[in-house]
Amino acid sequence: MQTDTPTPAHQDQSYWPELTDKRAVSVWVALDDSTVENGCMWYGPRTHLQPLRAHYKSGPATNAALQCDASEAEMVPMPLTAGGAGLHAGRTLHYSRGNKTDGPRRAYILNFRPRAAIEQEREKGFDHGRAGHVATAVRTAKDDSDAAAHLGGASLGAAHPSTPV
Ligand SMILES: O=C(O)CCC(=O)C(=O)O
């Protein structure tokens, strides 16, 4: 809703420590129609095959989003109707413009990574939001029998929350 706050261009892998297994996929599910005007996602084709770019904080806040040097020219917008989804890998360059409309642009984001990667992060002190600073929880193979957990905002090692609407 008129947040007009872009999600800066980044690759999710920049948020994670050095891990043995870097496989990752995020599923960005549109809860509203997402358009260029209200801040749909933009993805950099084939950038998942490129090296991780240098990232830096986008602002002074300790939890400021990370960003890398990139331009819209190397990305394509992916408008979606509500219920549609886009998938991206850990090194896929992506970004979204701010929402310039009066309506919401909500998304539900799931991030899947190997359980061993999550355990490795835990060993390095990451808590994946359990302390309450991000609106995500960790989902493990053990949780798979409880599909309802998905509805509580579960994800396997979320990179970061989506831009607020
Ligand atoms: O929803 C957005 O604007 C950004 C989402 C994002 O960066 C992600 O899903 O990795």
C-alpha cells in the first residue's frame, strides 16, 4: 500500500554463511495479483549460474537488507495473478520495486534448503527467527507429517521476510 519501498537487488545466498551444500529454492506465492505497479518480483535470468556478487548493507540499521550492484536491465518482471508463484534459486538475482498503488501486494515465501545446511547454520549460531526477530519458523523433515505447519509461516531456513505491504 503505497510503501514505495523497493526490495534491493540481491541474491539470497548472500544472507547465509559459507555452507557445504548451497542448494536452495524459494517459492514466492502471490496472495494478491502482483504487477509492476504494485511491486512484483523481478528476476535475473540465468544469474543462478553466476558467482555470488559482493553484497553490502542497504542502510545503517543492524537488520538492513543486503544489496548488490545490479540494474533492472538485467532482470525481467514476473507479474503474477493471486495464487501464482515464482521460484528462484539461492544465487538468482532478484528485486522488487515499491508498491505505488493503494492496494496490498502480499506474498507468502517458502525457502527450502537441505536439512544439513540448516543444522550447519545452527552450529554457527543462527536461530532462524526463533528469537522472534523474523516472522518465520523452521520446518524440518520431521514436521512434514504436519502439513498444517505450512499455514503458520513455516519455511526451511528463510532468507529474510518479504517487504511489508
Ligand atoms: O517480496 C519481495 O519484495 C522480496 C522477496 C525476496 O527477496 C525473496 O523472496 O527472496
